[in-house]
Amino acid sequence: MVTKYFADRAFGFIKLDGRRTDVFFHKTAMVSGGEPKVDMVVEFVEEMDPRSSERAVSLTPAPSVARPVGFAAFALDQYCRVPVPL
């Protein structure tokens, strides 16, 4: 998920679960050419950058997860059946 994005400088950071450090990305890494937004969930390829530890390339917005009718989404995309009023 994009945690920070500086539009005036065209770069930002992505937070990965279970990691202490964020991954750097530049706007030019967006495959679709769109504008990244904070809280946007993205898929990407990670590569080593000579100036820092890692950077994200080939960013694409992650496909939205369809929530089945009669289910409620909880943390970490785990599902739990809940009653649906008729």
C-alpha cells in the first residue's frame, strides 16, 4: 500500500506487511501512467537500486477483491460468514 506520495517531486513509498522499512518508488514506475495515491494498494516488482536498498518498479494498481454476498471482510482479507437479513 502506498503510504506516502510527494506529487511535487514524483516519488513515494510503499509499506509492506512484516517489514520495517518502506520501499521507494518513482511515478515513472507506474505502468498505467496514472497518478499514485496514498492508501492505494499496488502490485510491483522489487529491484536493487545502487543509491538505496530497494525500489519498486512496474507498479500497477492491485485488482479490487470482490466480496461475496453474505460475507464480511475483516483484517488481512480473512472472511467470516455473517447472517444476512432476508
